[in-house]
Amino acid sequence: MTRHARNCTAGAVYTYHEKKKDAASSGYGTNAQRVGKDSVKDFDCCSLTLQPCRYPVITKEGHLFDKEAILEYILTKKREYARKLKEYEKQKQKKLEESQEKTATDELVKLQNFLKGEKNIVSKQQIKPKDGESSISNMSNGRDKQLPSFWIPAQTPEAKELTAQKPDKCIYCPISGKPLKIKDLISIKFTEVKDPDDKKSLIVKQARYMCPITHDILSNSIPCAVVKTSGDVVTMECVEKILKKDWINPLDGSKLTEADIIPLQRGGTGYAAVNDSLEGKHIRPVLQA
């Protein structure tokens, strides 16, 4: 444990500073660390695979996905829904059969009780135990078969069957949690930077894409938006200064509305002014004082 001050070795108070210092050195307590730029995805990377998109599509909220990855995600969710629905229908049918069987059994018991009450009940003379057989033994006269036994499968305790709930047919976005449909996915296109002197591959370039109108380089530090009519990715500065001025797309001459501008959700820069969630937590056992 942490040493107290020189003149305060007999203090009964375990201070907050000492507790935090001991927790950090002993491996207890939750650690929080600031997330750097290298720990977040780039603006042109898929939110599922975290790799550059080959066929980029976005949702209505502006989350970027690779078309192959998001379609595979939707197909997996549909298969999971079909499996859960099949289990739900099977359990529902089983409960219906059990209910019908229980109703038939109750009717049979009522009928037997009625017939038994109509007849004269003749008491039978109890059978006395044979010589040498103790009547107080709980293992005589076949009573050993009635005793509970943990190692007999028929007598072991049974867990209650879990009740399956009817699955939700709706598929939700893995990032925003809002309903997601294939028809709502919007195909977009990035404009590559044309530099004849740069012979590097596109994936290793730092400046890969640019705004097709202003030719500004796109990156995580620059807010971007998608023009829904053409699918081009432009900067928000271009949207504010050029597109919103006449509400006409200079790339194809189409008219624009406010709904045609979709802000592109970027990964992060490492600065709090740009992103909100920049802290990673590692939850560990708490040091009890």
C-alpha cells in the first residue's frame, strides 16, 4: 500500500488519492484511456469491416458501409429471424398439444371419479407383513421404487423450459440502431485524386479522395456530405457556400433540397472538438477499502 506522509503514519483515513494510486499499481479498478487517431476508422472505411470500401453505400443517417458487408449482415439477420420464428412456432405448437392433452386428462379424471363415486367402495383387508419382514421399513413392499433418487434419470430435477418470445422481423442498423432496409441504402462514389507523379497504390495514399467541386482533399478532419441525387461526396464547406446558394448540383445540373444533403459520419480525429466519444474503458475488479 501507499506510504502515508512522514508525520501522518497513524491516520485512520484511506484517502481518495491513495486509493486511486494503489488501484492503478495493483491491477484493480476501471482504467480509462483516451482514444488516439490510430484507434478510429477513416472516413472512407466500412463501419463493419473497418476497411476501405470497394462499393460504398450509406444509410439515411450517413453511416458508411461496404455493400457486400452490409448485405451479408442483413442476410444473416434474416436467417436468424427465420430460425427464431421456427423455434417460436414449434414451442407454440408444443404448448397447444400439451394444453389439449391436459384437458383430455382432466376430463378422464373427472369421469373416473364420477364412476368411482357411483360404485360401492369395499375396503380390503390390509396385508400383514410376512415373518421376518419389518413393516416399518421404507424399502419393503415395493416402496423403494417411490423414493426420490438423484441418480435415477426419472427423479432428477428438471430445469424449466425457457419461453421463446416472438422474434422481431425488423432489421436494425448495427451502428445507429434504427430500422434498416435494403432500399434505403444509397450508393455513393468518391472522387480520386489525380496526381501523375504519385505512383503509389490508392490504398496506401494519405490523400486518396477529393471534393469533385472544390478539389479539396477529404479526410477525417474535414466534415463531408453526400449529394443524394448524384452520390458524390463533397465537403460541408462546399455545401454551405456553393450548393445551398442556388440549390443546384453543378455536377449534373439537378435541383437539390435539404433532404438531398446527407452528412457523412466520419470515424474520428483524436480531438474532442470533432468527436464526442474518445475514451476507451477497461473494466476490472474494484479495490474495496
